[in-house]
Amino acid sequence: MICIYCLEDQIQSFFTKVEHIVPQSFGRFKNNLTLHNFVCDGCNKYFGDNLEIALGRDTYEGRLRFDYGLMQPSKFKSLGKQSRLTVRIHEGEFKGAYAYREYSEVQQQIIIKPVPQVGFRKLVDSEIEYYLLDQIPTTQHFDQNGYDLDQPGSIRILPSTEVESIKAILLEKGFTFKSHKDVNPDESEPSLLCKIEGVIDESIIRAVAKIAFNYLAYWQGPQFMLEADFNSTRQFIRYGVKPQYPLIKIRQEAILCDEPVSGKRRSGHLLTVDWAADKRSIVAQVSLLNWLTYSVSLARDFSGEHRVIQRGDFFDPYNQRILQLGAKPNLALQTDR
Ligand SMILES: [Zn+2]
């Protein structure tokens, strides 16, 4: 038996695990789309331990699972400083401060807490600008740019529990304190409006590409996927080998043409696959929780069989069902499976 990712020929006992098209962390579905005997246990474990963890815990889509009630708040795991996502408070007294989200046992919900940082206020009534500890500019920067750091409240240290240690860092960098005051965001406040900035890095792109590859494999079978024209994609997913051409394009528009760029969309995941306009390339689209749309080029100049491969499905995690999308032009939802 040959694994569609590593292409190794192994005996059946190395194919005991079930590979889910949409990772289980994004929902469980009746009549779920799964691959049996396509993906060897070694590849399955590698994907689970590396790509799927990043996709679930460290993407905006992963966070939406909590906001949309798909995941229990107690399952929330913060990646802390290593996170690809930056959270900044977007309103109120602590506007601009860096924060992270954490599950609170006491409040039984996800709360927002400040990360260690220092804020500087240029003038008495100007907004505070925050810097993470390794990004604090020199004292000269503030002198040259007209900051009056001798005024009361011009330096703010967060969180309050780390004032002494952060103060020592500032003294070492040449800052002096004539007057000093610190305040702390109310840590019991779960609903502060935050702005989240994320980095979609290679692990995440590979995780998304795997969903697309799995999806085509589910509908076309393992033999079709062994075609050498899929090698760039499979090596990128399995080993991170960079392809010669951009494999993924990300856009904000929804897959379904009747949905807005911003505003309410159907709550669920969308997967589609078809020949590209050139009729020689195979392109899939993946949208988790109908947020960003990832177009994945699965094969270019495909030399294998040009069979009909058009397919689209909507995964509704709230009702655990999968609906097939109708044909073009508008891919509207068509039938209940
Ligand atoms: Zn394998």
C-alpha cells in the first residue's frame, strides 16, 4: 500500500489511523469525509503533531472556534510568546496595549491579560504607545522626538506584578523615574475589544494545503493522487519543500458569490475543487469558518487523466452535517446529504 504523502510502499499494518479531511478540531460531522488506507500512520502522526496544532491553536480561524461556540473555553490553550497572533487592546484606558488570551479557571471563560510591556506617553493628553520589552527604543529616541518623560504618568509598566523587574530593565537602558504610576487592565474583563494581527506562516499554509489535497483524494481515490504531477504539492505538505511556484493564494472574499467580503456569512467550512480556467491545473479552495479563502494549486500542467473533478461541500459544524454545493454558476447550497 502506498501512502499519498510520503509515497512509501508499506504493509497494511502501517495504515491503522483515519485521516480526516477537515481536522477534527474544526468539528465532527455525520458521514464525515475521511481517508482510510490513503495516509500512513507516520504521516498521519506528523500532521497531527505539527500542522494541525498550528492550524487549530494559532490562527484566527482557530480562535473563531471559541468565539462561535464550537469549542469549550476550557480547551483554550495559549501559545504565549511563540504565538503567530498578536492581540492588542482596541479601546478604553489600555488602548494599544499588547495582550494575550488565557482560560481562567475561576471565571470559566477566556480572559484577556497584558503581556510584559512598557507604554510611553508623549504629551499629557496623548495616547500611550506600547512596546514589548525587546522593542523598547533608546532614551535618545524619546529625547529627539519631543517626549516629556518627566511628566507624571508618562511611563506605564504592565502588568503590575512585574513592575520591579521591568523598572530594572528601564534603569539599565538609561531611563530615570521622577514620578511613576501604574495601572493594570481589569483582568476580570473578558470582553475588551481587541485587535488581532496574525502571521500565516508555512506550517499553516501546509495545513490548509493538506485539507485541499485530502479533499481531492477523497473524491478521486488514492491511485489518482499518485500521479507525479502532484509531487510538488505533496512534498510541500509533508516535508515543507518549497514549490517552484506560489502554491496558495489567500483572499478575503467568500467562496460563495452571494456572500459579502465583510458581514455575516454562513457559519461553516467550505471546500471546493475543480480544473482551473486553463483546464490543465487543479485548484482547490479552502475556507475554514468561512473566513479567509485559500486557493490551493494542487497540480500544474496535469498530465494524468482529465476526468470531471468538480466538487464542493459545505461543512456545517453546528448541525454536524455536510452539504454538497450545487454546480456553477453560483455554487449555491443544493442538497442535503
Ligand atoms: Zn506516509
